[in-house]
Amino acid sequence: MESKKVPVVSAVIPCLNEEKYIGDCIASVVESDFPKDSLEIFVVDGLSSDSSRDVINKYCEGYDNVILIDNPKKILAAAWNLGIKHARGDIIIAMNAHAKIEPDYIKSCLKYLDEYEADCVGPVIVTHPQDETLIGKTIATAMSHPFGVGNSKFRTGVKKPTWVDTVHLCAYKKEVFDKVGVYNEELIRSQDIELHMRLKRAGGKILLAPGITIHYYTRTNPKGFIRYGFINGYWVTRPYCFGAFMAGLRHLVPLFFVLSILLLCIGSFWIAELEFLAIFILILYGLAAFAAAIHAAITQKRAIYIVLLPFIFASYHITYGFGALYGMVKAIFSKRFWLGVYSTYIK
């Protein structure tokens, strides 16, 4: 009986000043249990100014299948697109320098792609803190809790393979990019969501598989975390400027929360009772955040989370909401936004 041919897999790893993480990321791929002669690894570097390139070059010298590509645009979408352009693989794995894969990751991706006839398969992400401090661990917990990230199933997990609208750091059949195009380089963030929107509209199938795990190191420096929240929110609505309507309800909840408080506070100058409604909403939010903190504290067996998590939840949701509001304001003054509204909802 003839054995099944092993497909060629191309892993694409964007990098920009990731000296702390890029080595472990590359190592996790080269040390996977997938046949080395069927695996190529493209590290697409945005001309890093730290020692990242030294680390990358050591792997290039030690492994024939590790290839360095320069990315002068320095953005994720361009990095993934460069990797796709050079790839000879039947399967493309879009990675991130902040992530590490399990040894069976690639084989598991191929298994689910084949068994479920999916176009794209994504892992459940295990979130780790960049800094092993109490605040760092609390932030990592918030970023994997349903109250923190909503129904983002690839962060909160699923018990069985589930068809979803989007996944993160996933494996694609290369034919997907021939069918719907590559990543949109107008987008600094949310490129994968926009790509998956196009894939779903074209009849593609996206699978979230609990049997696949990837370890992701999230930003846990307080200043960086606040900036991370604002940028994430901004790039949820900023794509509207380019006519890309892709944000789901869970992406817009922080925007509605922040906007409602702002409007009620402004309105209270004329109608005093609106101030009490704003306070009522804030109290409800506080109670929900406290309940979620208790749940996380019990699950993680860390009582201190009861005190810290409500503040972490609030800081992320508020900065995210203001970022989304800023992006929406910019979109409203964009001609392509109104053209997109017309073509999507009116025409």
C-alpha cells in the first residue's frame, strides 16, 4: 500500500526587534516532529535594530531550511505576504515571534485540515506573561478570560473542533491565497480578521481545534499594555476607512461602553438625571468585573486576582474603547467609509 505523500509546509515568522523571543520561536519550529525535508521556515525581519538578526542568522547558519527575508515595510501583513510569495509549501503557517508551538503542532494542523476539509485551521492560544511579575500574570489571565476578551474562542478555548469566523496564528491551504488574495497591507492590525472575512464570504471554512496549542507571550508591562489596548481598539474601527467592515459585536462592545458614558456625562449638563444613569452603568460594569475576578481567582487559585483583575479589565476595556472611538471618528471623515457603507448596506 502506497504511503500518503507528506506535504511541504512553509512557516512564516514576522520579526521586528524581538531579540528576547525570536530564538525560542524559531527553535520550537525547527525542533518540531515534522520531517525537516518537508519544512521551510521563513523569518521575515523588519530590519531589526536590536540583536534579533544575529539570533536569526545563527539559525540560518545551523539549519538549511531557515531563511531570512528582509521586510522594509516593517508591518505584519507585508511580512506574511513576503513569506507567502517565497513559499513552495502546500500549507502556509502564519506565526508570530511572540509565540512558540508544541512539537506536534504542524502534524496536528495537517490532520485537522485533512479530516475536516477546512481551508484554515487555528489553535487555542495559551497566554503567558512577558514578565513573570504579579501584574504580568494578572494581565495574562485577563487576556484569556471571557470577560476580558469576550467570546474570542481562540483565546478562551473550546472543548471540541468548532467552526468559527476567525482564528489567530493559523495554518492555511496555500490555495486560499489564490482564491481570496493575501493580507491587506493597508492594515497595521486586524489583517487576519479581514482576510478571514474575505475567506468566509468566498465560502471558505475556518476551524478552531482544541487539539492544537500555541503558546503566546502577551504584553504585560503596564505602559505597554495600555498602549496595546488603545491600538487594538483603534484597528478594529480604523479599517472602516478602507471600506473593510469586519468588526463583530464583541469588538465594538468597549466602544459602546465608553461612548455611552461620555454621552451621558455630556448630556448631564442639560439633564441632570443622566449623571445617575452613567453611574448606574459604571456600577453594573464594576459588579460584572468583580464577579469575573472572583471566577478567575477561584479557577487560578490566586486570591489576589479579586483585587487586581477588576482594574486590569477596566484599563483594557477603556483604552480599547477610546482607541475604537478614535478610529471611528477618523473613519467618518473618510470617503472610502461612506462608499463602503453604500456598497455594503444600501446598494
